[in-house]
Amino acid sequence: MPIITSSIKDLRRTARRGEHNRAAKGKLRSQLKRVRLALAENQGQATAQALAAAIPVIDRAASKKILHKNAAARQKSRLMRQLNRLAKPAAS
């Protein structure tokens, strides 16, 4: 436990920020889970709606530096690609 006043304040600030980041990560994970669940059940319309709700959450997490911008882009790209594969089945 720090003794210096500014360090004590910094510790409180870090705890608040950590709690905020944890909540944001949880929201992000739950949105991604909804999309993946809809993908697994082959529900095109439900997947599209879940993805439309997840994209702003992913973007917000990237803008708040909770998620790296390239990781956010990768997540969105992979989910969109899976949705597009679900929409049109493979022709062979």
C-alpha cells in the first residue's frame, strides 16, 4: 500500500479505470458471443442483427484503447466473412 498521497490517489484512479475496462470488455465479449451463437445456429437474419449491434461496441472498445484497432478490424472482418458465407452457401 503506498504512503505518498499522490500514489494513493493514483491507486484509486487505476482501480476505477480497471473496473470500467472490465465492464467494457464484458460487454464486448457478450456481444461477440451473441453473434457467434447465431452463426452456429445458421440464423442469417439473427446473425445480421447481432453483428449490427456488435460492430459499434467493437469500434467503441477500439477507440477507448480497450481493444487494439487492428484486433477490432480483424474481429469485424472475420465476423462479416462468416456472415457472408452463411448468406450464400458454397457452390460445388
